[in-house]
Amino acid sequence: MKKLFTTILSICAISSLFAQTIPNASFENWTKIGNYYNPDQWATLNDYTAPANLFTCYRTTQNPNPPTNGGSAYVSLSTRLIAGQMLPGLAFSGMIDSFTYDAIGGFACKSAPAKLTGKSMYYISDPSDYAFVSVLLKKYNSTTKDNDTIAYGIKKFEGSALTWTDFSFDINYRSNQLPDTCMIILSSSGDTPKALSSMHIDLLAFSGTHIGISENENVKSFNVYPNPTKDKINLDINLKSSSLLNINILDIQGKIIKSSESLMNIGDNKVTFDLSDVQKGIYFIKLFSDGSSVTQKMIIE
């Protein structure tokens, strides 16, 4: 159980879409195992806390009723003290390794969603705690034999919302590559779980398409950091071949506020822009190379 709790803390620190769907996104399908239920195609801690006859994930059909168009069931997560550990209610759209208790796997995702949306209700029992929904997009790297993080996003819930409320949050991209795997994590608590914190979730869905994704251009990878930023932005650009590269920073009206043009080498290149004279807001960084372009969003705080 101690190893399981350590894994939970590490996860908390992560803390129209080509027909791509989230498995069992409305939590209508459940499998009964003994005296508890698990949502189909989602992993929970119930299998590991069952010997204590205590559970942190529940199938709920009433009190309160599911949201409109939400079917007859939804998932309820609750933080509880089990075997001396304060465990949040957790659900993963993947699996839990039975030997290491690591969250692994996920579901196939061959597109680039811009947002994750859903419906939620929650009650957070202590001001230092929060519930969250997070999404992680990865791609297998045949060179390193590991999974690279392509994008991530997280929505934190603080205080309480005792009626069904819509939520939506951005998925932030670190690369212009298409992912191949997605994992969604639901948790009734953050990294300092408090008893009685709870969250209900229904009707998860992806929304929109990230505009910076393309597989057919000279830009092999394009990372922007820090993002959000305050006074400067760094661009790590990997090119498939040497090329004259034009970089434009545009405001939301499409006006160019900064630009750069230079001959860049095959492989890794780095460019830094001073943004100390730029107002706070949402901007776009657009690269032009060999007749094609790639764009990423940037936020100045």
C-alpha cells in the first residue's frame, strides 16, 4: 500500500475530432466484481482496497441524478482513510500494473484534441486540497524505446459545486508530432489528500483540434517554453533538412508583433525572443519552412 500511495503522489504532480472518442466516457458501462463495481476500460484502486472492504470509486445513478444526456450512471470518487493511508478516489483510462502499482497504458489516440470537456460536481473538504482531471498524450519513440510526452492538461476543482457544472480546459502541446496514446486521470484529491473530498464526473469528450499538428513539413519538432511566460520565450526547433526559416509572433487578430528570419541547420536549433515589451494575452508563434507552416499558441502573463 505504501508503494501505491507513492505512485498516487507522482501522478498528482502531473498533475469535431476525427471520430476520436474516449472509452466509456459517460460511465454507463460497469463490471461487478464481488461486492463492488469498476467502470469498464478504466482502472481504479478498488481492486487493491477490496480486502479492507473499503472503496474510493463508485457507480452512482442518483443523489443527485446524472446530468441531462448523461445516461443513467456516472462515476463518483471519494477520498478515504484505508489501511492507514489517506487515498484519493482515482480512475485511470488505462491500467494499474499489478506488481509496481504504476499507472500504465491508456487508449489509442491518433489525433490532436485541443480541449477536454465534461460535467462535474465536487465537494473539497479542506482549503489545501483540490480534485482534478488531467490528460496526458504520448508517442512511442523508437530511438529511445520510451514514450515521449506530446501534450498535457489539467483542471483543478477547489471549493464546492453541488450541482452539475460544465468544465473545459486546454491541452498544451510540447511537440508538433501526433500522439499515439492518451491517458486521462480523475482524482478526488491532490497531493495532500483530505478525507471526505469527493468528485462526480460524467460526459467526458474531446473538443477541437490543435492547429500546430502536422506530419508533412520540414519542422520535425517544435517546442515552446516556458509557456505561459512573462518576459521571454524559447523555441527549440528540429529540422529534417537545412532551411531558411521565418518565425512570426502574431496576436489574436493576426497582426505580426515580432519576426525573425534566418538559415537554420538540419537538427536542433534554438531561438529566443524578448517579450518584455509585449502586453499580456494570447499569441501564436508561426514557423514557415519550405512552403509549409506550423503554429503553436503562447500565453504571456
